[in-house]
Amino acid sequence: MCVLQFLINHALEIAAAAAAFFALRISIISNRKTISLQIINELYNEYRSVEMFNAIKELWRFYTEDCKEDEKILIENYIERCKKERKNDKQENTLNFMRRRVSIYYQIVASYYNNKLLPRRLWKKIRTTIDLNIIVSLLKPLEWKAVSQVNYYKPGLIGEKPPSQVKLMMRMYEKLSMPFFKRLFKSLKCFIKKRI
């Protein structure tokens, strides 16, 4: 009886608190959507830029024509070309600069995606998994094996494991390129392995 009377006496306060909670929830959801749309807009504008277009075009041309789509040749040719281009005054025209531009773009995309600021469905609307193939074909081998040999500030460091930025990009690539059930099966498999 006492609880019922309390509810009746404070019904407006309870309703106001509930309304405030739902308004806050809606505000958080709409803010998250707004942030996601702003991120997509920024990423889209960067991807459409002339510099990014030229960088991606040159990297793919280098990979397909100069390296015949072979990873070993890619690494050797990249190191050789970067050593020649070090003397170049216009660094923005060098292959290393172009690789850095594309790599940083995809690192930012991966960071947004892995922090759930870039929803999968929005990414799928503006990009395809073909756009992500640059991560596996070019960026992963170059970032992991070649960059350390031509690096201006830390020359000669080659690790057994890929750098964290490569892991971040590969995690995004795997999540976006795999179908849902395949991802689910893979995560269950990993969970079972950890338990055993």
C-alpha cells in the first residue's frame, strides 16, 4: 500500500525522470549518428582528393606493372626505388610519400571502424571490399617488411610481428570482407581455443 501511494504521489516526477532518460538516450544516438556521418564525409572527401587518387593509382600501377603482383618483387623494388628517390626535392611525388598517404588514410579508417565510430553498414554503402584489397596486397607487405629498411628515422628495424597499425588495418579488413557467419564461426573457434 505504501509503495502504491508513493507512486501515485510522485507519478509526475517519475514520468519526468523517464522522459529525461529517453531524451538523453535519443540525443546520444543522434549525436553518434551525426558523428558517424561527419566522419564518413571527411573520409569521402579525402578519398576523392586528387592527391589520394594519384597515390592509389601510382601504388597500384607500381604493384601490377613494375612488380607483376609478386610480394617479394614488390618489397625489393620498393626499397630500391625509395633509395633512389631520397635525393628528390619534391617528396610528395615519391612512392614512399604516396604509400604513407594511403597507409595513414586506411589507418584512420581502421581506427574509426575498430572504435565503432564507423558502422559497417555505412562503410559498405560507400566502399566495397575491393577498395580494401590495397591493405592486403600493398600496405601489409610494405608496412611490415619494406618500410623499416628505407625508414628515415629508424633504419633497419624488421620485426617478427607486424606493426600495430598493420594489425589494426588487417582486423578491419577481416571484419569487413568476411560474411557474418564466417566471422561468427572464427570468433567461436578462437574462444574455444582460449578455453582449452
